[in-house]
Amino acid sequence: MFPRPIQQSSVSAQRLYQTMLPIALILWLLPLIAVAVFSIKPATDFTQGNYWGMPGSFELVNNYGQVFFNSDMPRYMLNSVLITVPTVFGAVALSAMAGFALGVYKFRSNIWVFFLFVAGNFVPFQILMVPVRDLTLDLGLYNTKTGLVLFHIAFQTGFCTLFMRNFIRALPFPLIEAARVEGVAEWRIFWYVVLPLMKPALAALAVLIFTFIWNDYFWAIVLTQGPGAQPVTAGITSFNAQYRAAYHLMSAGSIVAALPPVLMFFLMQKHFIAGLTLGAVK
Amino acid sequence: MTVTALPDTDPPKRGWYRRNEIAVTPWLFLAPAILFFSVYVIIPIFQSFSISLYDWDGLGEADYIGLGNYAELMNDRAFEVSLWNNLKWLVCYLLAIPAGLFIALFLNQTVTGIRIYKSLFFFPFVLSQVVVGLVFAWFYLPNEGLLSNMLALVGLGPVNVLGDPKLATYGIILAGLWPQTAYCMILYLTGLNAVDPEQVEAARLDGAKGWRMLWYVIIPQLKPATFIAFVVTIIGALRSFDLISIMTNGGPFGQTRVLSFYMFEKALSEYGFRMGYGAAIAVVLFLIMLIFIAYFLWSMYREEKGGH
């Protein structure tokens, strides 16, 4: 193990390490802690210039209540859910199939199709912006959740296929061979042999895609406008315009908007990190 | 050799699909993904190239002007600023890699509660860039912000980071480095976990420690993690848009624009819908990215060939 385990060092070094840990963490999260503190302060603190002193009163319930019951926030949150969840299912389904095809079968153009997905996954969004916006307008899907979902599914398929294909490559191939010898149809091999083995990959991708799509901002402002279809990342800017300089409400709103992926991460941490670090180890 | 079966005299009852199952199945499985990906990703790339040759407001007739948009870019001061800022992003963003390694080394211990520390250090990566942008914009506020208030404690005057044309881009990059460092950290923590303990012990017996151990024994073993960290950091740097849009909206005086943001501004903003000009900017950004994409694919290709 590197660095050398701290337990092998002197007692004072261990003490130092134990005290450094929380200090480093607080420094690391300082901007965020500041926002959390803002979000429980009363409005009067800001008008009186008491930014960093003790809060005049604790307004946690009031501020967050305002966000939940007296603004468009719940609508934006609902839009985000209705955009994110179908995208997760769509992208995972398409890429599980594509990953199966590229991971199991040997055909000449295999690696080129694979590289097409990988390369497409890296392109800047702006090169797609004008044509995708036009296409969405032509389909009559501008400013709808469906328009966003369709694009997100397509784009995320690139990353997901890369992930699935590499995962399937690492599965024991003799299992598939054995099924073939038994005369099992290829689609049944996918459904009954490969898919059950892919559960960890499916879970990892689901949480990753959830986070990516929830946090998308660019496509939200390119393909939608207004509280009818916009997700929360775009909604938060209108929310902030409405409560200009009301830092307590803007802070509370931002925290609410950030919460679902944060919960997802803490609940599904193992899958999340497994997904992000795929390929980081040989 | 005994001939028992008579396969040729008895034509197979199996249909065309059954006979060609192995060849056809992969394409059936690929079809939906390829269809979606082509319509929304591959074809639009070519369409953008084509649109960049037109003068078009997105609604009326498009006028073919050849390389006119590119010629205009050459003399566009804002384009030049954006290009330089992209370079700043690329160079500064790479700091996330050593910073992530540093934090990973710091946290790679087995004391009680270390898992919670690791999660909390990683946590900024989960936040959307919009929230990160807001958080840092408030952190930097000249009067209300925590940064100015902390500087005041040590007797330094307030700084208006995002209002200063020279500082603003670096202020935004720093905000971007926060989640990016967290990402690199988690990559390295995973990599460190897989470092071969026998090699480390052997090197220790040979008297290697500290920096020499890190440089000659550990970092070579972390190569896969470094590669991924490099890929995601480069892509992240060139994709920067959300933070700029949220924190400064390109200002002050357009000094924090990058190509991705400038393109959006030209194509879709109150300054008029210049789709062709925007597409030309996007093409330039795409070509820059293509250098890196080609390099990544080439590395992956070598890996594939070597691995099997």
C-alpha cells in the first residue's frame, strides 16, 4: 500500500493526520457550506449586511417551504424527473443491445462501429446544436420533454455502448459458446444468459446517466424554454431572476435542485464509483 | 470416413434468418442504437459543416457564401479572445490531475471514517455545473462573498474576481477544477487500490521511499487511471459552457467567452440568430477536439490490438 499506512508512523503523526482530515474537508467544501448557511438565514440578515455573522434566526423551514410551495420549483423538478427517467431507460436499453452486439460477435466492421460510438461521445455539443435544434423544431418537439429525451437517449448511447461493450468483453465467453452448442437462439442468449450477468453494469450506468441528465444545462436551454418543459437546471436561473438578491431563497433553491443526484450518489455509491472508474484499473 | 448424414439432399427447413443468425443478429441488435446515434449525432456533425458555409438566420433563406464565415472569423476580435481562453482552460484544467492524485494519496489510508471522507471529497462532482457556478459566484461576491470576507480577516482588500477582466476566467476555471479534481481523485483512489503490494514492498526493501517511490513505482502503475483522467479533463475543459453562462455570461466585456459559449451567443441570442457563423465557430471547436479524439482512439486501438 502506498503511501505507507499511517498506523506504522509515530503517535504524533497519527494525531496530526486525524486532525488534518476534518480541516481539509471543511476547506474543500467551504463554498458549499457557505451556501448551506445562507439557505437557513432570514432575509433581514442580508438587508442589514449580516452575511457571515450568526444568523438572526433559523429560517430553514420557512426558506425551503417558500421554495417548495411558493415557486415554480416543484414543476421544474417534476420536469427533470420526467426527462431523466425515460432517458435512463432508453439509453440503457439501446446500449445494452449495442454493447451485446459489439462485445460478443466478431465481424469486420465491429471495431469501427465501436469507435464511431466512442468518438461521437466526445464531440463538442455545439457542433450538434444548430441541426439538432432544427430537427427538433421540424418534428414539432421544440419545447417539449420528449424532444429533450430523444436527444439525450441518442447522445448518451455513445458513452453507454462503450461501457457495456467493455463490460461484456470481460464476461466468460464459454458461457455463450455453451448456450450456442445447446441451440439456444441468439436473442435468448442475450436475454437469459448475458443480461442477468450485466446487472452491475446496468445499475452503474443507470445512476451515472441519471446524474448526467439531471445536471444537463446546455440542451435544456437550447431545446426548451419556460416552466412547461424546462428541467430544474434551467429553471433555477429563472428562479434566481425572480428572487434577485434574495440569497437565502436562491441558496435554498440551488440546494433543492442539487439534491436528487446527491441522494442517488450516496444511496448507490458503489455502483456510481464502479461506473466512473471503469477502465482505471487493468 | 463414413458418410452418415445427407444434408445436401434434404434442403434445410430452416428459414433465411436461422441460417444467417450469427451474421444478422449483431446488426439487429445494433440497429436502434445506430439509428438514434446517426440521426442525432453523426449526421448533425456533417450538417453543421454544411451550414457553416451559409449566411442563415435560422428562419429565412440561407445564402451560400462559401468560406465567408471563416474569413470573418479571422478578423473577429471576440473569436480570438475565445480561442485564447480555451487554451487557458485546457492548460489550467490539467491541474486537476496532479491535484486529484495529491488528494487521493492523502486519503489512501485505513483510519476509521475514511470512507465517509472519501465520499464527501468526491461529492462536488455530483453537483450540476449550474449549482457549482452559483455556489462559486456567491463565494466570489465582492461584499457579501465568503472569499472577500476571509481576505478581510488577513487585512486584504475585497476582490471582485468575476468583475475583473483579467481574473474572471481564472475564477471560473477554479470553480470548474473543484468537481474535476474530485473526479480525478476517485480515479486515482481506485488505481491506488490496485497497485501491486509486492512491488511496493520490493521497492521498499531496495530503499525507495517518498518521491522516488511515487515517481518510479507508483505512477507507472497508475497509468490507466492517468489516461482516463487525461481524457475526461481535456473533454471537460473544451466543453466548458455552463459555468461561464451562469457565472459571468461571457463578461466582463466578453473577456470570459470560450468558443462553446461564443458559438451559442452568435447562433441563439438576442444579438440575432447567426446560425451559419455559429456553425463555423462550432466547426473550429470540433476540429480542435478532433485532434484529441484521434489521439484517444489511437491509444484505444493500440490497447485493443495489444490486449487480444
